[in-house]
Amino acid sequence: MTDRTTPWSLRLALLVPYLWLAALFLVPFLIVLKISLSQTALAQPPYLPVLDPGGGLAGLKDFLAALSLGSYAILLSDTLYVWSYLKSLEIAALSTVILLVIGYPVAYGMARAPRGLQGVLVVLVILPFFTSFLIRVYAWISILQHDGLLNRALVWVGAIGAPVTWLATDTAVYIGIVYSYFPFMVLPLYAALERQDERLREAAADLGSPPWKTFWLVTVPLSRSGIIAGTLLCFIPIAGEFVIPDLLGSSSTMMIGQTLWTEFFANRDWPVASAVAVVLLCLLVAPIVIFQHHEARQFDDGR
């Protein structure tokens, strides 16, 4: 909270993030929300009503009266959208769990590595970011195709007798997502694990705690902030992912990002597409708000 004694420069510094959020989040969201309450039309833009500033108060009343929830009713009545939402949440949840299971040991090893080696390991984790995301996904198409590198390697080591189908499956989508979002899980975990006080583990060992128990009762709880940050950084963008399921998946892996693209650019149904985006945003923001409220209550109770 600011008061009259707060310098104007500090007030301005506190105001800038809110202005940034209002300009780049709130205003675009309100525009999309308005379009979601419109109706599809063969016009430019392809929806009605359009607010005419010159219409005055009467024009504003007509504009508000023409808004409706029809697009949201379509989402509830068509199983395609419901299925796309559920599929997106399923893939995002399972991918995040896989990333956490794989990423935590990697981050733990990085945090326990010699200090001079940790910087090199961090660079190796973020090294894929030096290549275009789209190029990396196309590389996986080459690796996962029927006569690709993965099948040839598995046949060569005798793991399989004949090439199997990887591309255009759920497995290919999970591989692409886990590979692409791996740094987003590892880096927050590494940051949380690296700053832990080594004396806490030493104290647990002095009290007779075995290493596995020290890990579960000391290391994991103290890295809770990294787990939460990595989970949110992965789950939220994965739920709206478009490129990976579109290039590596099939019609059975139709996620909500693909449905959104189809409505906007193929069907040119902007109101329904906007309604899809608004519902997706609500689904992703609601858990964050609930978590923040829970954390705030825990903080107040602990004071």
C-alpha cells in the first residue's frame, strides 16, 4: 500500500506493471470477450454487432441489446469442443507429470554438481532454445517417421523386429511436448534446489535419517516453490499447444489450440473461436487464483 509519504517515483514504479497488464492482457481480453458475445456474419469484420461511436447513447443501447451468449451455448451443445477441452487437459496434465518425473532428478543432479560445472549444465539444458522451435518439431517428424532414426536405432539394437508407427499418435505428441518443455520444468526446479541449505540435509543425517527419507522429508518439501513454478510454466502453455499436436499428432489428438485455429481461420467463426479462447483462459486462470488464495491464507495463518 502506498501513502502520501511515498515518493512519486516509487508510485510510478508500482504502477507500471499494472499498466502493462492492463494494456497487454486486460484490454485484449475484453476485446475477445466482446467478440465472443457477438454473432457470426458475412461482413468485415465477420461478426455483429459492431460498436459505432457516432451512434450516441441509442447506438450503445442497440449494441448491448444485440450481444448474446449463443457462442457459449454452441460450446456446450457440441461434443467436439468438450472433447477438445478434455483432451487438452489430459495431455497437459500427463505431460506435466512426465516432465516432473524426468526433470526433478536432472535438476537435482545439476544442483549437487560441482559449482564450476553447474553453469555448463544450465547452458546444456537451454541449448535447444538456440534453434527455432518449429525446426525442432520438424526434426522430430524425421526422427519418428516409419523409416526414421528412432525405428532404425531400435531395429539395430534388437528392441523391435520391424519398424513401428510413431508419427501421428499420442506417443509422438507426448515426446514432442516433453522435449520442447523440458527446460521450463528443469530450470525452476534447479533454482529451488540450488539455493537449499546443505546444513539441513547434514542435520537430518546426524539425526539418523537415511538418505531416501531425507530426500522426501527435507529436499522435496523445500523445493515446493520450484515444483509449483515448473508445473504452472509447463501445464498452462501445453493446454493451449497448437504446433506440436498439429505436426506430430492426428485427429485423435485434436487439442483445443487446433480447434481454436480451425474456427478462426478455416471456418471464420470469430465469435465461437473467441468463446473457446475465453473458456480456455478461465479454465487455466481459475486454478492459479485458487492456489494463490490458498497460499495467502496459509501465509496469514502462519504469521
